[in-house]
Amino acid sequence: MDAVTFRFTVDGMEVQATEGQSVIQACDAAGIYIPRLCHHPDLEPAGNCRVCTCNINGRNGAACVTPAVHGMVVESNTPQLTGDRRAIIEMLFVEGDHPCPYCVASGDCELQALGYRLGMVAPAQPYQQPGRKIDATHPDIYLDHDRCILCSRCIRASRMEDGKTVFGFEGRGIKMRLNVDAQGGLGETQMAAIDKAASVCPVGCIVIKRGSYRIPNGSRRFDKSPIGSDIEAKRTSRKS
Ligand code: SF4
Ligand code: SF4
Ligand code: FES
């Protein structure tokens, strides 16, 4: 039986959706980019970063965990929502340690790329530079906790894709931190460099050793085109 399809609007544009899709999934398929950080197309949604928040039928909601419904009216590209998203990105920048020019992830980092896309100039809050330790105990991977934005992608990937429990959170609120399921660090876990969890980090927290500069600066994903342009290209190609 064919899947049920229906329509709704996003910023005045009509989008066709299939039953079971979230707002963000339907928009991705239609070539409309909604900024996001914790969402990853291969993982179950978590709805914890709030970057994808849209106005949905008059109320704010996270597009990655809101099911698309016939006739719904979604606003994503408004000055207010862009400002709210920029404020979240700024908060993440100051909460950790993010000296982009010196970072192995520069040009391939979703946080940095969103900062550019959303017009972040300099955060209004002071940098906290928490000085969390780097975990270099694994032979193939290191963890730079100062770059972690607590998106939970690695936790979901490890549990649902790799069948392991390498990552988890400890603490609550501003004390929440990523931890691993071994006292001696990542090197004592079952983590392998080929695991899905090793490839989903949006920033430079989970880094494969000896692989960092295989693609040189200036030739990386977001050096070439802004974040979201791959999704928006679907709409452009349909028009032509
Ligand atoms: S993880 Fe991203 S935002 Fe942080 S320093 Fe590296 S490039 Fe910059
Ligand atoms: S290590 Fe990366 S994927 Fe895991 S929670 Fe931190 S930022 Fe997200
Ligand atoms: S991308 Fe939707 S809440 Fe993070």
C-alpha cells in the first residue's frame, strides 16, 4: 500500500510530506534547510539542542521531533528564530573552548558552520574555557571534552547502531558532561574507529587519530559551501 502523503507550508512554501516524517525530514526532502545540531539523518531524533525550533501552528516546537501533519503552518526563517538560534550557538561557543583557527575540525564543524550561517560575530558572554581534560587513552581516537556540545549523537549511535554503551552523560544542568563506560577512559571501552559513534560528532570532540589533516584546510565540507546548501540544492535543481 502506498504511503499517505499530504501538504503543509513552511515560510509560505508548500511542502509535500509522508506520514511518519518529522517536520525536519519533510523539509530536508523538499530542499528547505532548518538549522540543527543534535539531529543526524541516520539516528533517532533526540530534540535536545533546540536549534531547529520553529514556530509551528503559532507555538514554538523542535522540528526534529515534531511529526509533520496535514495543513500545519511552519515558520522557520524569521528574524526572531534566527536570533534565538544564534544565541544558542553563542552559548555553546562560550561554554566550552572553541579556538577555531587551531582546531582539527575547522571547516568540517557544524557548530562553526552554523556560527557563520547565522551571522555570529563575537559572543556577548565571556568565554568560560573550562579546561576539561583530553582523553587520549584510545589508540585510534581521542576525545577533547572542551569541544563537546552535549548533542548526544555519539550516545545514540553507540547504543542503536553499534550495539554498545560506550558513551553516556553524567551530572545535570550546567554540570552535565559526556563520560565513557570505563574508569580508565576511552581506551578501556569497546569503542572502535569504524563505529558509527566515531563518525557522527558535529564538532571536534571525537577525533580519529592520524586522520585529521587528510583533507587540508580550505578544502573541507564547509570551506566550500555553507552548511545546509546540500539540502537547499535539491530545491534549486528541481526549479531548473
Ligand atoms: S569544534 Fe568547531 S567550533 Fe569548536 S573550535 Fe573546533 S572548529 Fe571551532
Ligand atoms: S562527543 Fe560529539 S557527538 Fe558526543 S555528545 Fe559531544 S558533541 Fe555530541
Ligand atoms: S536539531 Fe532539533 S532539537 Fe536539536
